[in-house]
Amino acid sequence: MNNILKSKYGKIIAASATAVVVSAMIVAVCLAFPKSDEKKSDKEAELVMETTKPQETEKEVADLEEVSHEVVMKQEETTTVKETKPAYNGPFAGKFVVNISSDYLNVRAKNSTDAEVVGKLYVGAGGKVLKRGKNWTKIESGSVTGWVSTEYLVFDKAAEKKANEVGTLNVTVIADTLRVREEAGTDSSVAGVVGKGQTFVGKRVNDEWIAITFEGETGYISAEFATTELTIGKAISIEEEMEAIRLEQERIAAEKAEEERLEKERQQAMEQAVANSSIVETVQGAKYNITEEEAYMIACVITAEAGYECYEGQLAVANIILNRYASGRYGSVKDVLYAPGQFTVVNTSRYANAVANGPFESSIKATQEAIAGKNNVPGFTSFAALWGANYSLYTEYTIIGNQVYYR
């Protein structure tokens, strides 16, 4: 009996011991994990899970290091490009050009609109930048130093572009002989040839060609065989401007005085010419035997040459033509009218209009009377306008209306 009890009791103790061990393990597990009411956030849980992962392999570490290195290299590359961006260092570095299309820009003694105006910058002018600010810039141009509004200026590269638009490009040929082309290209026709040292005002078409003014037309020369100098305007001080105004006023006054003197001399010469002119009596000569076509041509010449002169002037022109015809030196009436350098009016639209539309009635009458023998300038074979007459060359002359008739 006792043995039986001992055996059962031993099993009970063994079972109890086993239970205690299991309970201890359960408690340990429970302590290792948080309670249900103290759950960590998803992010914290993720971190916990990451810590329980096996350590990264050497390849994974190497990959991470390579990615990191690539990022660093990209950052360094971006930084390097930004820092090494080349600055403008062209011919207009540190210079400015006014960006206005009309009038002028004031240059002031101080950076204020209330400051004294010490000079002016006109369209196409520029100069050196001394101190550049957001609202005001201190400049030096010509003999002027002062402040101007930054709003109306362009600088550096933009200044160079503006200068090429508004400046003057002086071009000098450096080749012994250089072809001038009608267009910018070696396939274009040759308009002429220029020589070494010749200078022109031009405009750059591109890196290879320059447009110049050649014999009144636009021509093109190779930029390789020419030197260029771009010039822009300079500021003018108030004192310089006042002096320029004074000189201009003096020039205008001098021109006016000279015009008045010449006009006075002309009037005196005219009065003297009238006093010295012959008084010619009208004579009745023989009737001319000419064709109706020739008579019509004479009337048209009178309309074109002296249509607005007095009637006596129109009759005189008709008789000049017939006096030449009668001299026998020209041939026919048509030969008289078309003789070189004589009645040049026959080559004008005035004569063509008279032929097409008919001559004035007064011109027809003057022609008819002259053909009938009425001559108010007997022996005279030439005439000229009063303003262009050279009286010293005439042996005898008479003035009728605004024309001088002479032998």
C-alpha cells in the first residue's frame, strides 16, 4: 500500500515539477513580448522585425555602399557644374548700353531723382559700370560720371547684343583686293572689288560675312579679310550740350545770313540784267512752209517747256525753234527739236502728255502766228531760265517773262 502511495505521490510530484517548469517558460515568453494593451506602432514593429533579421551579406553591404557612393558622386557632379559655370568675359564685360528707343536718359550727380542732372545718354550710348545696384547704377561715359536708373540699362552680354543693334561697325579691308558680292555667299555674283585700307560702315551678317554700303548699294565681303571696330555713343555733359546748341544756332544764323546775301546779289544781278536787256521789236517775216505734224510738235514743245509762261513767252519759244530751222544748220523741224542737248523736254513725260492729250490753246495760237511770220525774237536762237542764265556769255539778250532769250 505504501509503495503504491509512494508511486502515485512521486508521479504527482513529478507532474507538479513539470507544470512548474512549463509555467516558468510561459512566464518567460510572456515577458519577452509586449502585452496586448501596450502594442508598438507599425514603424516600431518594423524596426523590431528588422533587428531580428539575419545580418546582411557582404554583397548586400557592398551594394549599399555602391549606391551611397553613386549618390555622393551625383551630388558632387551637380555642385561642380554650378560652381564652374563660365562668367561672361567678352568685350562688354563690366560695361553697359542704354536700353531706350527714343529721347535720352538722365545722368545724375547722386542716386536720386531729385539729384542734379550732370549729363545725358542718348539712344545707342554706353560706357563703363562703376557700381551696379538694383535701382541705381554708377557709370562713366565720355566726360560724364554719375548715376542712372538701372531699369534702362543692359549689361555685359546683353550690352554686347544691344551694341551690335545700335552701334556703328567700322570695317577696314586688310586684303590687297577683295571681291564684293551681291549676296552673302561665294556663289553670289561679284558686284565689284575693294582694296586694302578702304573703310566702310557695315553690319555683321554672321561669322563669315559682313554687309557694307558699296556704290550706293548693299554688298557683302568676307569677314576673314577685314577688321571691324564696333563703336557706340557716349554721354554728353550738360556743359557740352549747351556748347553744341550754341554752335548749332551760330551755324543756322550764318547759313541764313549767307542765303540772304546771295538772294540780294541775285536780285541786284536780275535788275542789272533787265536794265541791260535789249528791247526787241516784233517783225513780220515770210510764212514758213512746214507740215501739220511739225506744227503739232512745235505746239507740244511750247506746252511742255513754257505752257505757264505769258503768251509773249510762248510765241518767243516758237520763234526760237523756227529761227534754228531757218538757219539751215539742223535740217528739219524734227531735227531741231531732237538735236542732242537742246530741247531736252522732248524726252520727258510733260512732252509725252502734251502729245497724247493735245497742247494748250495758247501754244497752238503761238505756233500758228510764228509760222505766219510774226517774230518777237528775230535773230535769237537760244533761251534759258532767268535763275540759270549766264549773262556774261551773251552778246545780246532780251528778257520775256521768266526766260532769257539770247543770240
